[in-house]
Amino acid sequence: MTSRLMGALLAAGLVCAAGEAGAQDRAVFGAAMDAFARRAMQRVEAAPGLVLAVVDERGLIHAAGFGVADVATGAAVTPDTRFYIASATKSFTALSFAVMARRDEVDLDAPLADWAPPSGVPGDIAARITLTDLLSHRSGVDNAPIAFRVAYSGDWTPEVLWRLTAETRPRDTPYGQFVYANSGYNLPTVLAERRWGRDWREMVEDEVLTPLGMTATTARIDEARASGAVVAAGHFGRIPGQPERSPLQKTDATMQSAGGLISTAHDMGLWLEAQINDGRVGGRQVFPSGLIASTHASRVAQDATFGPYVRTSYGLGWQVGRYGDDVLIHHFGNFSGSRAHVSFMPQRRLGVAVMVNEDAFAGDLADVVANYAYDWFAGLPDIEAVYDARLDALIAERDRRRTGVAGAVEARGKRARTLSLANAAYVGDFVNDAYGTLRIREAGERLSVAIGVQQALAEYLTEPEGLRVELTPFRGEGVVFKLDAAGRPTALVYQDAVFVRR
């Protein structure tokens, strides 16, 4: 839409505040939104697929899908395609606890020791921190092994996670300071499962998804794939015009309470409608008045920016801040080729969800598309020219990242081998009680490294006896072997933990 057309529409009263949007205005917006999304997809070309939903207080304004869900199948994206929403899951988990608290089944502000069964969580921590502390990332504690196993390796059982509650440790940062961490959700859901006999998936289904009618939203991604539903795969736009399927795809074992739902544009429309209307959806009060609004309330301060967004605090599963002059309550998420943007403006009663199946080179496309919707309804002058410039900036950033990755790969390829022994000497299983079993194997002339569902070929570190591996794509990690007095690799260090050869 040109600025001249926008002006004419404004003069004619066809473009107005979201809360006043009529059917004609929605149609005009839908056409403009689709045209921009297509143009953005074509120009950026790194993401194979995108889906979006825009809502106001009356419900869904517009939903659309573009591109393909998976380059391996060519399945087209529609508003019913399921995309991984990653850390946007946190707001669902937090609301589940809030619903239980409203029924007086748990007190969000009571110490863990008051409601959780005796666990490995150190007594001084259990006697001090609360669900609110954990869910708002102000607890001052962490549990890295649980977070690693449930989100990355997938190597866990309920019994293993219960044992690992003993790995809960104080952070270097003090209690009351905002430090974002998945374990703030993973730890309480492990405790809750032991207390109430429901895992986090059942809790979210029972308390949130089923009441809202979000029938296509699930943590059971393997089941969704087996049912024939179209589930978007994660991709990387590293090569111009040739998005690649990520080698690390989500499975049931790595879908977890801090990032473990797939959803559709239609379902996310219901979710945002509930946020805007404080629990009312389709004219039905699904949750008690004030309950959802309570999760938006600030629980801990922060002073941060994320792209064009200012972040001033965090609630229960929600970032609180601004986009321009407007309050924006939001949560984003990304993981190994997937990116989600979920946000709403409470004063304007307008919300947007955008999911794309690429995150390393053009994941910010989700934010640009979402911002277009907000700015369109705000009547931004010369919106198409403004957003062409924003696409230019996104493309420049994409190219910068591509160049950086290519240069890093080339530089690493020139590294000298720093292992002192033949590859076969390093082959074996190395065990750490907290993190699991790291498997080193020969793969032709190279070594492969695997832990749980993660596996990758290794490169060399500059450090002696070291390997560099990307078990999570584009996140290099070191694996450094320790030799005994006889010169044999009997241990290694990974994730700052020692793994002993079995």
C-alpha cells in the first residue's frame, strides 16, 4: 500500500484503531499484510515458511501462511500448519500454575518447601525461593543439568530429573535480579509432577489448552507428525536461495516446559484474544477475571533492549516493555531453525503472532512482519517505504551473518590437528552423572560426538587435545580430553563438567 493510498483510506475512515476495525478495514489490512509478507519472504529468501495471526478484542482479524513448512516435503504453509513456538511456551506454563493457584492448590508466593515433596533441592533454597521467583527469573538459582537434558540431549527419565534436583545451585547473581534461564520453568514442573502426578504437558493441556479450545497446540510433536499433521521443520538460510533443513529437529524428548509447544495461527489467535480480553474468548469467560492480567504484571525489573523493543520488566511468562510509545507485552522464542514472535498491546487491544521456520540468518523477519501489523493500524506514514528500508536492513544483516559463518568455517578448516593420538584412541563412552553419556566415534577420517539426540562431526580446537563441535547448530562448544600418566584419554571436559571414560 502506498502512502497516498494509506492517506486516502484514513480520510475515508477505512483505517482506524484496531478496536474499531470493521469488516471492510480488516479486508484492506489483510490485503496489505499479505502483500508485505510475500514481499518480505521473497526479498529475504532465507526462511522457507512463515505463518501469522493478528487479533483484536473481537477475535481473529487475519491469519495467513506463506512458503513451505519443510523443504524435504514441499508441504505448503497454511494457518493450520504447526510451528514450534520455543520459549513463548513459558507463558502457557506460567498460566497453568496461576490457574492452580486461583484454586488454592498452590501458593505462587510460598517457598518451595511449603508445597513440593522433599527433593534434592538444597534446604536453604527450598525454604526461600517461590514459584513466582522461578517463573519471573529472579530466583538467583539455576539447574543447568536438568535444563540441558530436557531441551537439548533429550536423555532423561522422570527418575533422572528427580535425582538431578540436587544440582540446583545459587547463581553468581543475587536473588531478586533478573537472569533469564529455562531452569526457572524446568525445576518447578519437575517438582509439580512429583507433587500432583501430572507432567508439564498434561498440566498445560488440562489448565490452558483444553479450556481455550486450542486443539492443534501440543507438546507431543512426534504424535503430531505421525498423525499426518503438517509440522514445520527448522531450517537455516545459510546458502542463498537454498534453505537447509536443520540437523537438530525437536522430538518429544526435547519438548519441555520452558520451550515445548507447537501451535498454529488459528490457535495463537485464540491465545492472544484471551490475553487482550483478560480470559474472555468468543464471548465466553474462560478464566476468572483478573487471572490472565495477573500474569502480565511486572515481577522483576530489567533494563534491556531487543531489536526495536525496550524491555522494562518480566511478569509470569511475559516480557513487559514497549514498541515505540506503546506498551508491548511479549515473548519470543527460537531454537535450531525456528523463530516465534508472540505479542500484544494491551491499550490498543491488538495482538500479533508470527512464526518462521528459520532463525540463524533471518529470524528477525518474524519481528519485522509483526511490527508491520502494529504500524499499519497506527497509520504510519509512508509505511511501505519505511518497511522496504527495514527489509534492506534485515537483508544486510542476513548477508553479514552469512559472510561471518562462511569466514569462520574457512578459518576453522585451516586449523592444525591438536590431538596427539590416533583417532581410535579417543573413541569411547564418557559419563557424567549430571549430564549423561557423551559418545565419541570414528566417522571416516574424523570423529563424531553425540549425547542423547544430538550428534555432529567434530572439528579441531586450538587448545591441545581439543575438539570443537556444534551439537546445537551454529553454537560451537569445546570437548577437551584429559590424558592419564600413560598418555591415554581417560576423561574429557564438556559443558564445564568432567566426563569419565567408561
